[in-house]
Amino acid sequence: MSDLLIEILTEELPARFVDSAQAQLVEHVTTHLDESFIGHGDVHGFSTPRRLVVLVQNVKEQTDARTTEVKGPAKASSCDAQGNPTPALLGFCRGQGVDPADTYTVDVAGKSYVYARKTVAGQKSSELVEAFLPRLPHEVTFPKMMHWEESGFQFARPIRGLLALLGAEVLHWEAAGVQGSNTTFGLRVGKPKPVTVTSPEDYMRRLREAFVIVDPAERRRLIEKQADKLLKPMGFKLGDNIGDLLDEVVNLVEYPSVFLGDLPNIATELPESVVRSVLQQQMHSFLVYGQNGNVVPHFLSVRNGLTDFIDIVRRGNESVANARLLDAAFFIQEDMREPLEAYLGRLDTLIFMDKLGTMATKTLRLERLAACATVYASVTPEERATLIAAAHLSKADLATSMVKEYTSLQGEIGSVYLSRAGGSPAIVSAIREQYVPRSPSEDTASTRVGRLLGVIDKVDTLTGILGTGFNPSGSEDPYGLRRAGNGIVRTIVESRESVDLETLVKKAVEGYQATGSLPHPEDLQQRVLDYLKGRITQYFKEKQLTREYAPLEYLPLVELSSVQERMQALHEAADDIILVTLADSHRRIQNITRELPAVTSLPPDLLLTDPEELVLRKSADAAAPRIRQFLAIRKYPEAIRTCEELAVSVTAFFDRVLVMATDERVRNARLLLLCYLKYILGLVCDYSKLT
């Protein structure tokens, strides 16, 4: 057995493309190996800004011989009236290399077909790998593609080299006019010479000698180690939320060298968010803090290359940082010549989205949604007033010079300007938090008004974009729909903020209809809700909680804020033996009443006479108000225990009572009782999904 190494060498890929491309390449290589019946061990993916790499361990040199079944023509067309093979059967047998006498028939969906069983000899793995290698570059997709050569082949950046080795054997392939070989190149800085690779095991070592660290996890560790070595002796540290920037920097360098630079004193006078944005957005650098948590006039940056002439690099970065910070200070000074309110009049010049009007009309919609907050959230009069005021000013900073230069500061700059002008702290916080969470690593908003403003803003965005007829699909997300949907879901689930999304979406649709800016309003409310349900399912899938979420998936969206607490309560009750009985009973109830709706109460004169059905009704009538009360105060363990108390009487009912009685009145009464139980148990969860 030998290892298989595959490398696609390119011009520098955008950092945000690298991880996805690496994952795709690993997936496609694995699929091709399995479809080719090539035995192999673990498949590993590596990447740098200039190369996508797959290493497959323990690849068998040859596939095993195997027997396969091949479907042929229908039996009716395989023989003539005299029982002789038809040309259709003879052609099939020639193609498969079998004798007609060795064929047999199999019934498929009520129709008979001729089948042949044939033995496929083992094949050399190298030949099979060479057959699929040219397809790999075509199978990796990117949000943006480019073409640079005559064939029109597209990739994120031009391909400059292809390498594939199976053990010491060089595999031959071609893509985009580039021929495969066993040659790659080291670090671009310093005009690297070609690097000849003799085996997969030799690859990492040879590239390390050429100052390329192929493993992104190792580059990350090196950056963290070098940063700690520089900062710790000085009593400095990096911030807590550096994950996204560190991920980006790891994919910007092939050989990291960390250095510390100085900032002008103005860095400690500007808002921290401004300094951070200047460093991150313009220089991909890190803000540095003292032990007391205050910003210090230094920054940490990572060079792609060795430490040679690092002082020159440092001075260049310091010069850029100084100029950018002085620009930022000037923008802030100019912006604050007017109050934040004054920028509202300029929102008419900013387009929100094609076909959806301007940011001014979006602001009006947000104000309307804020004004009716009491219909989709339990807000106090004070919270409602704050929400309306925050919605009114929420987009004003988009017209400022600072946000035009640093788009990542939207919301943040508005809150800074309003705070410096003596604005309400509650409104300031809401404006700052309306866009969070911007990424999976960022926490949700810390204030209730901020969470609500963020949710209504994202719901308005989702409604508008889906209302234009846009149909999100695949990995592309040009309008940020997934980000908006994920933000709504995370905010409600993780902060347990109770929001009636169905009502909110309905009001959002009405807001667009009122302005006449909705090209495709048909069934829009349901399309938005279905999209959100998809994001909810994906959220719990990414958390690896799909099985735990299954019993709660049917709950109305108004219950989304309670899902985590319900999951915890079910987890704590998992060892209850009675829960298995209850799950079986709930499944049986659902099967019997499949075509019938749940009912929330029973008539007093319901025709029930058998002792078991009378006991069950009494138990159900006693349990229902208690369960509703426990749910209202979010005591989910108590609600589950109350449901468990019904298990004995439900089991006795099924053991001794015939639900589908011949007497129609008796049968209907018993079915109605089961529909009542379906409602009661469904208040808590779908117990049938627990096992």
C-alpha cells in the first residue's frame, strides 16, 4: 500500500475561499476513490493561499476482483415466440461478456428484467486515479470564478501547477493547459526554485525546506506561539474575539512571521472599534491590549515569509496604520459636525436592494415593525419606545463618511456618535447591537431592545429579498440570506428571546405591500417561514443535535426560544423507564388519529362508559391545565413528569378498549379522546421521536 498525494497549485486564493475549497477537494477525492472501489485509509486535507492538497493514506495498489449484477432488457423483449434470444438480449450479453444461458430474471416493480452476474477483475489503482484526476479542478466551485486561458476553464485563480503521486509513481493529468508532474514551488517571496517531490512522505519536508507550511492548523499554532512570545514579557495580550481574523490570517500566509508594531498615541483616543476596524480591514492586523483590558498603542501583524528585513516591513506597516488612523480621526471630526439625526435625510440616496427601494424606506418599515412590537413580543411600554427610537436612527450612520470608508463599522459608529452627543444609553446599545451576530463566533446581542431590533431588521431583509423572487440555492449567498437567517435563529435560541416569528413575518410582508415595493408577494409569508425553518434545522445539525431536536421540530415558531430548555429537560428525563412506554403510546395515538386534528378540549357529555376510558379522560382533564401552567412558566421537567403520569392509564386503555368499535358513536368518542391526548402530549414534544 502507498499514500496518494494530490496538489493543485494556484495564484493566491482569497482567504475566505480556501477552507471551503479544501473541504470540497477532500470530499470529491474520497467519492472518486470509493466509486472506483479503491481501498484506502484516512483522507486528509491541507491548504495554503496558493495550494489545495489532499493526502490519502494506505491506498491499495490494485482493486479487488468483484462480482456485480447488471440489469439488462425486459424479459418480454429478450426472447422471441420460439424462445430464442433476441438481438436485444444478445447485444446485452456481448457487452457484458456472458453467455445468454447464464442470465436470469428479476422482478422489479412488478416487471421482469434480464440480469447478468459478471466478475470484474482487479485494476491498478494508479490507472483509476489518473482517470478521475482531470475532473477534480472542475468539481471545486467558488463564490466567484475567473478564466484566464483559451479553453474557458474557470477557477477562483489561475492554476500554475498540478502534482499527483501514488507512492513514488508520478501520475499524469492535465487541466487548464497545465500538465501534471512531481514538481511544485516553495514560498513565492524570494523567487523560489522548483521543488521536486519524490514521494508523498517527502512532500511536507521538502516544502518546509522551501518555507511553506502546508498544514493550516500548524500555521495557526505558530502564529499563536510567536504572538505569545512577543506579548507576554511586555504584559500585553490579544483580544478575546480574534477567531475570525486569525482564521483569515492563517489563509493569507504560507510561512508566518509575527511582529509587533507601534501605533500613534491617537490610537488610545479613538473609539476602540474604530482602531480595530482600521487594523483588521486595512492591514489584517490584531489590536493589542494591556492586562487591564485597555487598548495600548501597538499592533500585532503577521508577515508571509521569513524575518529577514522585518524592521523594514514593520516600519511600512506602522506608516500605513498611522495614516489610516489619522484619516479615521478626520472622518469622525467631520461627521460629528452634525447630529446623527441629520444623516437620515441622506438615506434616500442609498439603495437598500434593487427593486426594494432605499435605506430611507427600509428605515420606515423598521419603525412600523417596532411600533407593533407588542403583537409579536412581550415588551414593556418603555422597551417599545426605545425600540421605535432605535429603529428610527438605526441606519443613519450608513450616510456618514466613516461607514462609507469602513463598512464593518455600521451600527458601531452610529452608537459612538449618539453616545458622544448624550443620547440614551439604551438606544445607543440597540443601534450598536442590531447587526450582531455577524459571524458564528460572535455572541448575540446583550440587550433586549438590541436583540429585537436585530431580529426585525433581519426579518425585513429576508422578506424583501425572497419577495423579489430570488431563490437561494447551493453554496452561494450573494445577499447574505444565510447570515440573516442564522442571526435570527441564534438570537432567539441562544438568548431565549420570545418572538412570535409568524406574526412578525406577516407584519413584515404587510410593510412591503404598504410601500408597493414587493414584486412577488404571493405566498411570501410561508416562503420566509419555510426558509427560517430550514435554518433552524441546519443550526441544530451543525450543533450535532439533530436527534435531540427531532421531538421538537414540529413546534410552532413561537416556541423557538424554549427549544434548548425543552431539550435539556428531555435529556434529564432520558433514563425514565416510563418514557419508553409513553413514546410507544404517543406513536400509536398518532397512527390511529393520522387523518384527524388534535382537539383542545372534550365535551362534557362525551360517550365514554368503559372504566379504562373514563379513567383516561379523568387523568387527561387533570393533566392538561397543569401541563399548560408548567409550560407558561417554562417548567419543562414538571410538564414532562405530568405527561408521564398519563402513561399507565393510556396503556390500560389500549390493552382493554377497542378504539375502532363497530358502534359509530362509541368509535367517534374514543377517537376524540385520543385526539385530545394527541393535543396534550404535543404541547410538550413529539414523544414518538424519542426512540
